[in-house]
Amino acid sequence: MNVIKYLLSDEELPAHWYNLAADLPEALPPTLHPGTREPITSEDLAPLFAQALIEQELSTERWIEIPEEVRRVLLQWRCTPLYRARRLEEALDTPAKIYYKWEGVSPSGSHKPNTAVPQAFYNQREGIRRIATETGAGQWGSSLAMACSVFGLECLVYMVKVSFNQKPYRRALMDAYGATCVASPSDTTQSGREILRNDPDCTGSLGIAISEAVEVAASNDDTRYCLGSVLNHVLLHQTVIGLECLKQLEMAGDYPDVIVGCTGGGSNYAGICFPFLGEKLRGGRDVRLLAVEPSACPTLTKGPLAYDYGDTAHLTPLVKMHTLGSGFVPAGFHSGGLRYHGMAPMVSHVINLGLSQALAINQLECFDAGIRFARAEGIIPAPEATHAVAAAIQEAERCKREDRRETILVNLCGHGHFDMQAYIDYQAGKLKDYAYPDEEIALALSGLPSV
Ligand SMILES: *Cc1c(COP(=O)(O)O)cnc(C)c1O
């Protein structure tokens, strides 16, 4: 069977990012200052972020130009290929057409460099010397470390302790790019020391690691903070994915009926979906959007939409999002990633407006989908990406039952080469399904800040 792929030339790399804020039927609820609870201003954010990124964060302009310096770096691996999953379609015996956008061809193996590169660029242009950030399994840390090395910036990464100990290869990648990687919670920050005082064996969480990185940025003039997901400007940078897909599907003479993306903080989902949603909101074709999360961290499907902090020590602004509470610590035996307690405000808003559906899937079904995908298409998806693949398989099976020839577009946001321990555990039968208990959710609800 011939491989069908859609490739774009360098000239077709998008010249602008797409900002969904311009087309939303209802404006995004404002982000609030944690002290005054008034809408946040660009001055409030100045100690944390580069000015250009703050402008993008608050912008409602539809198209924002991608700087030439950024495009030159992105061109190393972009435009990324769009494949038709012919062998998977055949294995599933489905009438549906499945396409996957392959973001695993970037230097660090995921979509994250799409935003790491512009974030590092703007900080360097504004004279910043060092960037502080957090990372879970290490995908964001390694992507930002790569981008910082391109632009000559120092990079300090707080890595969730359980991953720091269990995932030496991502750590080694950060080392290779010249970054400094610290296990979080650490004794290098006030927030870290406070957590350790209460719980010396704390294995960490993204919320805690964010507190440490934000604290370092806020208390050092030459340092700014970068985040790999959730924020408006991060989602904006990821729209190159969907913008390329629009052109590639036009080459294929096709248009998606449904688009599937996994959601941790929401950036790869937004990156592939928002350009299509924008077309729809401007009077174009209808398309179903599907955000897929793990049952072990069911932010969109079980977390309330409420104002909450982005971090555990409550140093960040308050954002209106689906949340499991900023004290959320994921179960240790959940192997599929996507462990953040919150969700991008823009993604939460889109779901709230009924413009997208959300779905939670258990980890065994996800790893099974990852194996089926690998055996059909040859690519081993990142554990996160298996959530999108599992949902696409569900859709393809529905199409078979209903005898419908729908077009399914999946964001295959990264490869799983550094996550093979999770596949080993799955194949050895060591993983089990786990749904986050409702009592925990009720408890988190009661602890939300009153706004
Ligand atoms: C970080 C990451 C995710 C989760 O983040 P989003 O912002 O939801 O995209 C998903 N997949 C991969 C491969 C990642 O590296």
C-alpha cells in the first residue's frame, strides 16, 4: 500500500500565528491579579514575561506576524508532514479516513519547540539573560533548553521530582543542551523549602515546580519565566500546526469532520483545532472538536470551571479554567502524562461555549491504542498522544458501526522514544486503570479561591 503524505515547501510555513480571541463569540473572562482581584495589566506581568509575549497574551488581533528569526529556526523541521493513516484504517476495517499531523519530527520530539523558539527569541531580544521554567516528564524542559541554546540564553528547569528520578534520559537531554535541571520541590526557593518542611518526601507536581520557577523569575531582574502550555500566547504559537493542516487537507481535497487532540494544558489541541474553529466562526464549514484527557486527571470532564491559581504556592494570577484544584498531586501509577491540575483558559472557554467536546479515557485503552498505532503506522506515539489516537480509534469504530465515511484528523503531538518504560510496564501488565475519585474533586472544589 502506498504511503500518502502531504508535504509543504518552506515558503508555505505560515507567516502569521492565528489568534482565536479575535473570533470568539464571547470574550474570554479576564485573568485577575491574585492580590487585588482586578483584571491583570501588562505592568503586573512585566516581572515574569518578555514584553512581546505579554502583548500577545492580551491581544485580540486575529493575525500576529511570526518574526523572521523565529521562522528561520522553525524551518529546520517545519512544515511537518500530514499522513493518511491508510494501514491503521485497514486494520480497523473502517470506512473513515484518518489523517495524522506528525509533530514528532522536531529536535526534541514533540510540538513544544513551536513555542519554545519564539519564547526564547523574544526574551533574548529584550536583553534577558536567563529563563526559569518547570517541566513534568521533561518534554517542555528539553524543548526550552534546546531553544535557549539556539539563542544563547541560560535555562533553569525545575523538574517534578518523581520524573527527575524516573526519567534520566530527558534530564540528560537538558544537560546536553546546557540547561540546569533541579529536582522539585527543592531547597533553592522559599516555596520549595516550605513544601519540604511540611512533607520531606514530597514527590512534586507541576503546580509546585511552577511556584519555584515563578519565584526565581520574580526575584531576579535578569530572569524571566516561560510556560510550555496553558497561556494564550503559547496556544497562539502552536497554531502553525492547524494552519499547515488547512493547506495540507486542501491538497488532499478533504476537510475534517472531527479533529482530535490530547489535552494536558491544552496547547497541542488548540494548535491543531483553533485555525479550523476560526474558519467555522467566520462562517466556514462546521467541524467537531474533541479534547481528550486521562481519567486519572479529568480536568475538563470533572473539574469545575472556576477561578484558580496556576501553581501550588499561589504566586500566579487567577485564571478562569477547568481545574482540579491547585493542590492536585497526580497518582504515582498513572503513566500517560497530561497531569496538570488546570487547563488553558481559552480551551476551557471554548468547551464552556459548546464549541468543543471533551472526553476522558483510561490508560489501558490509551496504551492499547498506542500499540495498535505503532503496529499499523510504525510510529510509537508519546503516552500523551495515545489519548488522541484512542479517541480517533473510537471515532473510526463508530463510523464503521454507522457506515459513515467521515474524515478524522488527529494531532500526533510527539514520539514515545523516551517513554518506553511506560510501554514496558504496559506490556508487562503492570499498569491499571484509575479514575480520579469524586471525593477528591469535591475536596478540591471546596478549596477554590472565592472570586
Ligand atoms: C507537553 C505535552 C503534551 C501536553 O501539553 P498540551 O499543552 O496539552 O499540548 C501532550 N503531548 C506531548 C507529546 C507533550 O510533550
